[in-house]
Amino acid sequence: MNGVSFSLITTLSGGTALLLYGLHVASNSLQEVSRERIRGILSLVSRNRLLGAGAGTFFTVLIQSSGATTAILVGLVGTGVAQLSQVIPIILGAGVGTTITVQLIATPVHALAPVMIAAGFSLFSLGKRRQTRSTGLVVLGIGLIFLALRFLSESISLLQDSPLFQTALFSLREEPIYGLLGAVALSAALNSSAATLGMVLALSSQGLISLNLALPMMLGANLGTSATAWFASVGRSIEARRVAACHTLFKMAGIFLIYPFLDLFAAWVARTAGSLPRQIANANTFFNLMLLVIFLPLTPWVARMLIRWIPGRSFPADPAQPQYLDRDLLGSPPFALNQAARESLRMAEVVQGMFRDTLRVLLEEDQELLESIERRENVVDHLNREIKFYITQLSEQALSHEESAREMGLLSFINDLENIGDILDINVLDLAKKKHYQKLRFSEEGTREIVELHQMIAEDFQNAITAFATLDRELAQQVISDKGKVNQKERELRAAHIRRLHRGLAKTIETSAIHLDILTNFRRIRSHITAIAFSVLDSQT
């Protein structure tokens, strides 16, 4: 008996581990094969609810886990990429998507497992292109899933002779709620409802549990995936916790609707298929389709309700702390790069503000504003380090050619922003301090010229940032073309200043060195603005 128990425990453990690993391999490889399609999901969520639900279903089929999909949505909403009302349809669609995995597991093709493993490994080993190798891993992962289910089914058959198991079955028949709660705990621990339902299907295939006993476990497995969303929301914003609460709300509402009528539901599901595993898979599909049909029209109401239940907002108060760099999105480069771009644009706003306020500091003494610009330079430096560290954590092998180009464009963009900040902080502010310390004043003509050049550069700066944010190649090209005009204007202003020197104007003579250095530094800033425009063009090659 001890030998049988040890063999049973090791086989069950090994089968479970193999099942989880097969799901993991298939999930990651499917994402790799369909990376370009995944990138388009964000554009779908803002159109209408049906497209959002379809996107959620599609995405979950790729990553094999509704919990993982919801965890990603937690990150997207928590960092401002999407609104709660936009992701609710995706959450509902994700529930439907994960049922496709269960339907696949319920297909009795376990004998094909060795063939699929051999074929997948051959494609992976012999394939030259990345797509071919990734496809091989998909096939290999599915083969491992079927092999794991075969191990589980064979080992579970040994449970028939276990008194402990028979006692547990009797308790579950008397109190089905225990099966529901046990499945909740198992799905939360395994981080996968599909894995839990795979075990339920293995039990049913051996005739150890009935449909009436399996249905509470199916409901519990669905609720257990909420744990993934809650874990993902820890330390995140209020918006992220609303997404986790939304996922839990849907599953619990469905359980409350179905549980009182479980016998009727079981009788209806039993007529949909001949085999018990397929009946359980169908019940799981019907349950999630029911949630989709009921709650999809109620999306705006659900969003408003969750906002009332979980009020507030919690972005970091410290401007130097990143607001959009979500570590959990590093496994999905398109999303991670979007987040890095958002943080980079926030950094650009800080630098723009520094450039705008520097003009005032140059023309009039304002010690408080000067110190504010210096503090903002520290913010820029910190954000630059954080964004670089975030981007460089993306695996080079996991990036497509387009994503690699965008990564380089982002790094170039924040590098130019930091250089502009350094010029303002180290050079221009130093000139402002020198001017105020020596109690100097620019001539009226000199002041007008500095303001004119500053305004030209500020406009080009805004255009460059807009081009970066919208990936507008035409606007970027315009910024590049306008560089010659700015350089010509700088030469004209420098010549005008020299003419005033020849006229012997006192204010011009006193501020000559400062005035000319300001023109030089403004031209340097304009060069970095041009480089930003070039980064827009380079990121789309």
C-alpha cells in the first residue's frame, strides 16, 4: 500500500508539473507566433464591446489563461493605457477564450501525444526561421499537455482502491460546496483554471466523479483564476484593483446564478455530448458564454458601480517616480514599449516646462523658479535612468525588427531629452545666475531677439514631441527641414548683436558674452530637437 501511495503521489505530481509546463510552453510560443496580431488588441478595445470581447477571447486562446489575460489588463488599466469600461468586455471574452483550451483538453487524442512531441521537437530543432521554431514549440507544448493528461488519467485510476479518496468523494457528494472551494484553492495555487479542469476531466474519464460532482469544481476553477488578478494588482493603483474586483464579481455572480439550479444545469448539459469529459468542457463554455451575454450590455453600469465601490486614484506623488513602467508587461514587448513611450512623453513634458520657464529666469530674477528648474532636472535624470533600465530588460531575442527599431528610437528620444535638460541646467541657468549676480540687463533689442529665437525653438520642440507621440513622419520631416531656418535666424541675431557692439551700446557690451552663449546653447538645444525628429523616422524603418 505504501508503494502504491508513493507511486501515486509521484505520478500525480509529475503529471501535474508536466501539464503546467506544457501549458507554459504552448502559451509563450503562441504569443511569439502571433505577436503582430497581439499588438492590434489595444486598438480594438476602444471601438465597441463586441470587438473587445472578441479580442479578449483571441488573446486568451493565445496565452492559454484568462487569469494571465486579466493580469495584463490590470497593468494596462493601472498605468492608464486603457479605461475600466474598455477592458470589461475583454475580461468577459477572456473567460470564453480559456474554455477553448478546456475543449481541446477534453478531446480524446492522447495517443497522438508522442507524435506531436516528436513533430514539435523536430520543427524546433531543425527550423531556421524564428516563426518555424516557435510553431514547433506550440506543437510540442500541446503534445506535453496530452501526455500529462494521459499520466494523470492512468494514475488517478489507482485512486479507486483508496479508502481516503472514497471518503473524500462521499463528502463531496454530500456537500458539493467543498468541491467548489477546493477547486478555487487549486486554481489559485496553480495559477490556471485549465490545469484544474484538466485534473477534473482526468477524474471523470476514469469514472471517479459524476457530472453533478464535477460542475461545482468547474465553477470553483473559474473563480480561482481571480487570484491571479488580485496578485497582479498588489501595489498598483486603484484602477488596477477595480479590474481585479471586476473579474471576481463576474465569476461570483455567475456562481450565484447557476448554483441553485445545478441539477437542472447538469441535466441540460448531459444532453449536449455523449462523453462525460466533453459534457464538463461544454458546461464550462456555457457558463462563460452566459456571463458574456448577461454582462456585456451592462458594461457602463458595471464600470460606474466599481468606481463607486472602489473610489479614488493613486498615482505616485513624487514626479521622479515612474507612473507607467509596469514590470509585469515586460513579457509582452508591444505593451511594454507603449508604456515606455508614455513615460517618455511625461519626461518630455518636464523638459518642455524647464525650457519654457528658463526664458523667464533669463529675463528677470526669480530665484524660486530657478531652483524649481534645477529640481526638475533631477526628475529628468531619474526618469531617464528608469526608462532605460525598463527598456533594456526586454529580451533582444524576443523583439521583432520593428520592436527593436522602436526600442532604439525610445532610447534616442530620452537621451536627447536628458541632453536638453543638461544644457538648460548646467549652461543656461549658469548664465542666468551670472547675469543676475552681476545685476546686468539685456538691451530691448537683445531681449526681443532672445524671445524670438526661444519661441521658434519652443514651437519646433512641441512639433518634435507631437511627431514622436503620433509617429507622424511628415511632421518629423518638417522639424528636420526647419533646422536651417533656425540656424539662419541664430546667425542673423548674432550679426545684429555684433552691430550693436560696434554702436557702443552699454547694455550690449556688458551682456555680450552671456547673450552670445545663450544663442549658442539655444542652437545646441535645437540640434537635439532635430535628433528627436530623426528618431521618429528611424523607429519606423
